[in-house]
Amino acid sequence: MKRFSIDQLRCFQLAAAVVLFGCTPLRTDGEEGSVVGVVSDPAIKEASGLVVSSRNPGILWTHNDSSPHLYALRKTGELVARIKVPDAAGGNFEDLAVGPGPLAGTDYLYLADIGDNRRERDSVAVFRMPEPNLQASPNSKKSGPGKLHEVKKIILKYPDERFNAESLLIDPLTGDLFIATKEKKRSRVYTALKAQLESDEPVILKLVCEIRMNSASGAAISRDGHQIVLRNEDYAQMWNRPNGVSVADAFRGLPTRLPVIGRPKEPNGEAIAFDPSGHGYYTISEGINPPIYFFNRP
């Protein structure tokens, strides 16, 4: 018989309470969102992850799920730079996060090669790199190509089963990594501590929680660390994280609903990202020339 820790049992009990008391978020049609741009580059047709840059003001980063490239976009959707991630060919890239890394005061991009639809991979990977400086104003028509330095491939293994996942979080307060699995009616949350990410050996993830979330396909955490969101095509859930509370403990609270556009306007909406200013969040979907939506933060 499988044994669970006290923390995991607490999380399961809270997930059951969500079902019992009818707190499961309902689908939203996204009336509160507004289109701020449209992606102009036809090569971006499987946008699976999204982050908002602090180092390059006015810039969004995204990626396709089957291509080892990062795309820098203006918030209007215009392409600024396309940068290849080395040693990443053949991956299944499902999310993108930004957060701390080994060098204090530096923003790092984390590209998550964690997709596994057939659940046949022995390990998954996350590529960590300091965010490149594009050396351009967001209003300029010219930009430097940007370069990637010190790219680290972090090999990750689940301790129990093989999972498909599309949601990555990097805690801005601790630098710890979290992956939320994509499953029907639930998601398991696994973590690796920041110190573990420096290992050159495969890192064994730790299960910290199981939450009620159907087919989680994207995640984000606010720059102050106080809001955590998971989304799928049609709805999003947000957990508040008070001061002194870990990400794992925040997931043990009851979530509230956040609006997203949903189908049919977002035919495969996966990506979501908080604006560093704290004023709101952005979403984007797979598809040719997808709109970029902005939602004012509730």
C-alpha cells in the first residue's frame, strides 16, 4: 500500500473540500481581457509558454512546443529576436518561466522540456539561462539578436511514475522549481530545491501536493511571489500566497477563479504570464497569428 506524508494528506483533504463545497472554477469567456497585439511571425504557431521581461522592458518571451528557439516579441506582437537554445533539439517544450538562478540579481529563463504525451520518457529537462539583453528599446525598429550564455540543461526524474506536464514554476523568493502534471481532474505538484538544480546529475523530484485541476497546461507566479496561477484552455485558478508561506502550502489553500479567453477564440490556450508591474497578466494561444490578451489584475 502506498504511503503518503502528512503534508500530502493535508493537500488531498483540501482538494476534496473544493469538490464537496462547489468551489471548482467555472469556465469564463474572457470579457475582461483585451487584445493588445497579434503575433506577426508565422513561425510562431505553437506558443506554449510566456513570460514578461524585466530586463528588456516591453518584451514578451515565448516559444513553440516543438522548436528549440526562444522568441522575443513586443507586446504588440512584433518579432524582435529569435534565439536558438543549444543542446535542446528534439525536445517537447511546454512552458517557460523566469526567476532567480545562481547569480544574484540576474533574471534567468527556464525553458521546460517536460511534455510526454505517451508517458514514455525516463527523464525530462529544463534549460536554464540568464535572460539575454536585446540591447534595444521596445519602440526601436532595430534590435540586437541577443545571445545565450551559460545555458545549463537540468535533468529531472519523477520518483514514482512517468507524467506528461505542461506547467513550470520558479519561485521568485527561493529559486525552487515546481512542475504541475497534466492529468484529468487533478494535477500533482513536484518540486526540486534551488540547490539541487546545480547538480550535474539527474535530480529526483519530490511530490509535495495533489490539487484539483483539469488538464493543467500553463502556469505562472507573480514577481512578488504572492499569486500562483494554473490554466488550461478554458479556465484558470489562482492561489494566494501570504508572507512566510511556501509554494507547496499555498497550493493547499482554496483557489479563486481568474478569467481567460477560452475556446473558440483561444483554440489551444496554454500560456499565461504575470506582468512584473503587478497590474495584470497576459495570455496567448497556439495557432497562426494568435492574439495577445491582457487582463487587469483583480
